Amino acid sequence: MSSTPVHRNTGRVGRPGYDRDSLLEVAVAAFNERGYDGTGMEELAKRLGLSKSSIYHHVSGKEELLGLALGRALDALFAVLDEIPEPDTSATARLEHVVHRSVEVLAAELPYVTLLLRVRGNSAVERRALDKRREFDRRVAELVTRAAAEGGVRADVDPHLTSRLLFGTVNSLVEWYRPDGDLPVSALAGALTTVLFDGLRAAPGRRP
């Protein structure tokens, strides 16, 4: 990561050249590279080409930056859960939609989702993020249960396990997928959804 200063036209009088979004982008890159605990304000100031006091003009410290970053990833994922393609969409189709769109969110917010997946609950901010992740898992498991009840996916696999398997696969993409590579995110999301749901389909004639 270069220590070249971040320059942006923020339109804010008196503090030209950078804004909180700039700080957040650089902080997330540093947290992913060095670990949150291994990244101090001195490192962030160096990467930004700013003094620490200039950073404190925008945020109270690196914990606030962590909270903003994790919140950005979580908000994007929860927004997917609340999307309804059509009013009469089946639970199975909604589940497929959630998985497909989650891949797109991961690609669009890759550094932020990567950071979210690496938190271990070592601070209050991280523990709140983990609680939100568990809530997300619970809501997906409820959707799996509904999809199984309507015969759209296998009912002989625990819905919480199915949820973990689905998003374990989605989350693994942070280890190798790069949005600027040769594989479009639309193709990736489509392929992953197809592979996962072909294995989850209830056998013809099988009902829960």
C-alpha cells in the first residue's frame, strides 16, 4: 500500500484534499493488511500524508473507523435481505436472490466485507458486528426453513447448517476473487448460485 496522500475534492471549506470516506478507505486497507490491532494512528497518518490531529478532525480514533467500516458491510448485506424481487416471490426464489445479491455486495464492498469476516470479538465494536452477523445468519436460516417447507430445497438438512454452508461458500470468495479481474461479478454470482442450488433442490416428488 502506497503512503501517497489521499486527495479528494470534498467541497468542504477549510479542510481541502480529504474527507472521512478517504480516511475510511485507507484505514480499511491498513486493517486488512496489518490487522486492526497492528495498525496505529501513526500508520494511518503516514499513509494519508496527514498529521494525526487532522485525522481526529474527522473521527475520534481508529475504533470509530472500524465501526464505520463494519457498519458499511453489514448495512449492505442486510439491505439484500429486505429486497423483494416481486410481491409473490417464493421463499426459494428469495433465498436464491439473497445468495446471488450477496455475491454482488461482496464484490462491490470487498475490502469492507473482508474486514467484517476477520473480526474476532476483541472489542465492543467487533462484538456488536458479530451479533449482527449472527442475526443475518438467523434470518437466512428462517428463509431456508420456509423454502424447505414449500418443497423448494432439501428438508433433510438442518436449515442453520444450510445457511452456514451457503454463506461459507460466498464468504470464501474474499480469498481469491478480484473485481478487476477477467471474471465479471454477474457471471460469478450466477455460477455460484447455480452450483449451490442444484445441490439443494428437493428431489422430484419429495416433500418435507
